[in-house]
Amino acid sequence: MVVNKPSIIIYCREADEDLLREVCAGIEEEGVLYQVLSHEGELDTLAYDAARESMLGSGVGIHGTRLAMQMQRLPKGKNVFELNAPKFWQCRNLGANSARAIKKMPFKPVY
């Protein structure tokens, strides 16, 4: 029997490894599990599909050096946060915010 643990899904396409590491660190700091998977599509598709397939309803899409955070009930293209060529602290805060959204906590600044 395969049991998937509730986690934030991170869908990547040609993701910058340094930015991905910071997003993961932000999620870890909030004590939430995550899964990093390869996926096809543009940034909005990555984030939307990640949120839709996450048991927690929160997902992150990374395409190159572009990142987006999405929640399950939001329409495609209406990302909670979207960053282009972000700094490391912005990536870490975006990861933390994806976890904070499910914990119903205030967001950290990303802009």
C-alpha cells in the first residue's frame, strides 16, 4: 500500500538549483513536508497543477528563474506570489509563505 503524506508540491521545469534550495529551506523552516517533481508546462501551469495535486492545497511552480506560489481554490494564472529572477531571501520567504498559507499564519514579505 502506498501512502502519500500531506505535502506541498513543487513542480519544476529547468529550475535554478540555488533558488529551488532556498524555497525548500523556507518550507522546512515552517515544519511542513514537500515534494519536488519535474513537470511540463509554463509557470502558471506548474503552480496551478502543483496546488491542485497537493493534499494541502498549496503548490509552487519553478520555471528557470521564475517562481510562483498558488493555492488550490484560485483560478489558473491568479498566483498568490510571482517572482522573476528573485534574490535568495525572496525564494526562502516564498517557500515559507506556501507553508504559512496552510497554517493560516501571516505571510513574510517577498517584494
